[in-house]
Amino acid sequence: MDPLPTDKEIESQFFTLYNLAELGARDKTIKISTKFLAEKMGLSQQTISRRLIELEKKGLIQKTATRDGCLISLTKQGENQLKKVYTVLSTIFEQKRPVSVTIEGTVFSGLGEGAYYVTRPHYRKQFNQKLGFDPYPGTLNIKITNDLDLKMRSELDAYDGIMIEGYTNQDRTYGAGKCFKAIINNREKGAVVIALRTHYDNSVIEVLAPTNLRQRLNLKDGHKVKLEVYLTET
């Protein structure tokens, strides 16, 4: 039994096949010199000659020597080697982004801003219409304390979420924001609200719910809370 190829051998096979396919050897027989291929790949002629011999031995290419170069075409097996890499790369780059992220943090007492904004008629009407519930007049404030959860929190910035429009009255301008539906501690339905203007930094998450979450979940400052935040509407 032949020994398994090393990672370096697999890498050299792939890049040689890739360059040959780029030159047209997948669809037809091409005429090419080892000097030209060596210059294209930034390698020596000796290295290229050795690689072509190895690929031919493994049945990945068909090669015929001529006076002024080689006639080369990829075999079905060689094409399949490239397709394997293509399939892996397609999976990586074309996969759908995750439906939700999990973020954990600790409860803390906020500045009382949540209660004020949630009760504004313009906002409250939108929360009712877009989130499907009438929010309790206040938010549960969660402080994120580790890097992994902060990274998960940053995912929210890349998504549109459920937009909450701002407005202006005779006294002042109220900023816009966005929400993401969420499940709190695997039990209660609610939503994470991200104001576009807030006194908090990204380490703080404010949570809306139709009930008083502190009472419902028996939460006090310092208690851990887990949020399952949906990145797309559910």
C-alpha cells in the first residue's frame, strides 16, 4: 500500500493542478513548457518537472513530451481533486449566516432611561406593531464581561434587525434604533433593543419584554442571564 501523501504534497498537487486548469488543461490539451509554468508559479524548472511527473504517476494528468514543451490535460481524477477543494471553499463562503447568537451577561441597575423611552407613545406603538407585544415600562440591563460574548454582541451590528424609527416633536429629537427578538434564560420571550444614541457602550444590552423580567425570572443585580438573540425575524 502506498503511504498517505503529506500536507505539503497535497498542497503542491493542488496548486499545480489549479495553474494547469487556469491555463485551460481542464477543457482541452494544452501545450506548455516547464520553463513557462515554473515562471508562472515562481518555482524552479526542476521542481515543476518533478511535480508533473508525480501528477502523471498518480493519474491526475495526461502528459506527452514534445521537442518544445509538453502536451498536458487534466484527467477526470485530477478534475475531481480540484472539485473537492471547490466544494469546501463554496461551503465556507456561501454558507448562510447563523440564525441566532447566544450572549451571556450579568444584570445591573441602569440609569432609568429605558422606562422613559419605552413609554413614549411613538416608540411604544412601534414595539407593539413590530415585536408583537406591549413592553413592560422599563428594560432589563445586561452587562457583558467577557470577550467571546462581546464578539457575539458585535454580530448584531452587521444585521438590520427590526427598525424602530425616531421622531421629532416641539421639544427635541428622539433617535432611531433597532431590535432583535430574543429568548431570555430559555424561558421568556422578549427583544434586545439597540438605540442609535445611548449613554451605554457596546458592553451593555437592554432587553424589552411584555413582563417585568426581574420579577418573572427572580433576577437581582449580579445574576447571570443568557440571551438567545435572533438575527433575522422569526
